[in-house]
Amino acid sequence: LEGEQPLDDLGIIIPAGEYSFERVGSFIRSAGYRKWSFELRIEDGGFFNGDRFQVRPEIEWTPNEHFNLSFRYDHNKYDFPGVSAITRQMTLESEISFNSHWSLVTLAQYDNISDDIGVNARLRYNLSAGQDLWFVINHNMSRDISVDDRFRSTQSVAAAKIRYTFRY
């Protein structure tokens, strides 16, 4: 959208115009089929009218075909004329396949800008190919620094979704 400011929460205003990013990066990744896998990405270079340095390590544990747990940390340092900022985002995701019909995927995220924790859990029942039933719960918490610096619930939403593919 015109006038959108992707870094507004950091106090960084990007002037209107055309931009091209020149970035250099590297990554290393272990084999994903092993019980433990690891990835590290590092990038540096231009970002709009400033610079962004990004480090993103991720570790994943898959002890068997029914369970997967991963943790990712995103660290970004922004340097713009007159303004510097650091963002951090932590993501924890688990996938459990109880059997060929039932699975549960849970995602929890925290970032230092909103100071919020968000949790999304999706329970899926697969009747057959193209026919699914989902139960979804979203829960958000914000840090309350005015009282005792604890996280307080701000929103909980539950939903159900049905996908049914008609074949003819």
C-alpha cells in the first residue's frame, strides 16, 4: 500500500521513492532428515535508505515421524540516518501427528517491539483427502509493566473450520 511504513514501530520513517537492496549473506544448514538439525543465516546490507544486519539461528528436533519441535531466533539491527534499532523475535513450534487422521500444530512467538506473546494451536482431523476439520485457538498476552511486569491475557479466540472437497 502506498504510504505503508514497515518500520514505523521502530521510529524509522522511510521516504517515498524507489529502492533496490544490495545484501550479502551466508548460511549453513545440517541435514534435515536427522533427529537434530541446525541452520544459521547471516545477512548484511542495504535496506530502504539504511542498513539491516540479520542473524537467524534455528534448531529442530525430530525424534520420530510423529513429533517435531523447532526454535528460531531472529535478530535484526537497523541503522538509518539518525536512528538505530534492534528487533528480536523468538518462535517455538511443535508438530504432533497422533495418527494418520489427527494432528496438532502449536506456534508461540514473542518479539521485543510489541512485547507480546502469541500462541496459535491448530487441531486437525483429516476425514479423507480434501476433507478436513480444524479447531483453532489463538491466545495473546502483553507485558504489564505498570503493575508487576508480568504477562496478562489480552485476547483469546476459538474457531472451527471445515474443508470439504466435492469430487465428481
